Amino acid sequence: MKKITALVGLFLLLCIGVNAQETIKFKSGDGLGITADLYPKDGADTFIILFHQAGWSRGEYKEIAPKLNAKGYACLAVDLRSGGEVNGVLNQTHKNAALTGKATGYTDAFQDIEATVSYVRKQLKAKKIIIWGSSYSSSLVLKYGGDYPNKIEGILSFSPGEYFGNKLSVKKSASTITAPVFITSAKSESKNWKAIYDAIPSASKKSFVPQTKGNHGSRALWGKFGDHTAYWTAVDAFLAGL
């Protein structure tokens, strides 16, 4: 009987874990429906918003978000309109944009970031917000931090660069950031963001360049890569200081 009770208890715990993640939808600035995976955390006062890299989806964070959850953070992994599919997760925001004839370029996705931060603050009642980007979105979160310095409490940027040509200067946006910033990338990519990092006036900025080859974007934290623990150590140290 005790064994049966224990098994039932384990089953319920597993069910709770599975049901903790919820897919939600809300509107971008131009009315496009945005799809995101919500990873709530009871008692968390900090919300981390996770944006994916080019050609991908919120599926980039299937492994990362639960780990952040376990560290005490509520998370929202978002499909931006510029993307595709990764880890078996199709980018629904991109699909909606294509069906409705809306532009899906990198900079077109900036309004999705604006709308997401507003939604998390107003509808999810977040007390503190950290924005986290990967590849092209890592540059867009730096732009957001420069455009809206008082709306976020921290920025993590994985493999940023000047990806947008004449449309916008990430370095210029970075020059007005006041929130704490963390930047990292693959080892060979550090030259792509050095000028951006140097332009950030925030006294609370940190960077991490791996001794190993490393990886592009947030995938550097995936467990299948042998150097992922070094990235996690750097991320944990930054988050602990906020």
C-alpha cells in the first residue's frame, strides 16, 4: 500500500511538472498574434523573457527554460515573427505573419519584443524583467535596452553583432543602456561585439568568452555541448548579482 501511495505521489508530481508549462498568445503592436511558452514559478519576483535566434523558434529554450525555472525564475520563451523551427517546435508567430502578409525581417520583430515586455509587465504582473536574446534577437534586446532603459532590470545577449546593415546601429543603441548587461558568444565571435560592449555605459556589464570553441547563441547552454557548464557558470554569476 505504501508503495502504491508513493507511486501515485510521484505520478502527481510529474503531472504538475508537465502542466507547469503553458502556451499563451497575445498581440504585437501591429495586431499579429504572438505565441509563447510560459514557465511560471510560484513566488518568483523576476521574469526572464527568452528570444530565439534566426530561423528558429521558442523551441530553442526547451532545455534552458526549465533550468532557469529551477533556479527560481519565471520564464517566457517567445516566437518572434522572424524564425522557423527547432527542436520540433514550429514558430507559430512566423506562420501567422506569413499567412497574413506581414513582413518577417529581423527588425520587423522588434515590435514583438516591445509588445512582449509590455505584456509581461502589465498582464503577468512581473516585478522585475530580464530580457534575453540569441543571435539576431540578442542585438534587438540591446536595442530595447537602449530605447527603454527604465523598463527592464537586466539584459543577456548571446552572440550579438551588427546584423541589420543601415537599418539600425546596435552600437549606438548600446550607448544609452543603463541596465546590467551580460554578453557572450562562441570564442571566434567576440570580435563581432567588442565595439558594442565597449559602448555600453552601464557599470554593471559583464562578458564571457569561452576558452573552448563555444557555440553561437543560446544553444551554447544546451547540455549536449561539452563546454555548456562554463557558460552556465558565467550566466549564474551574472544573474546572482542582479
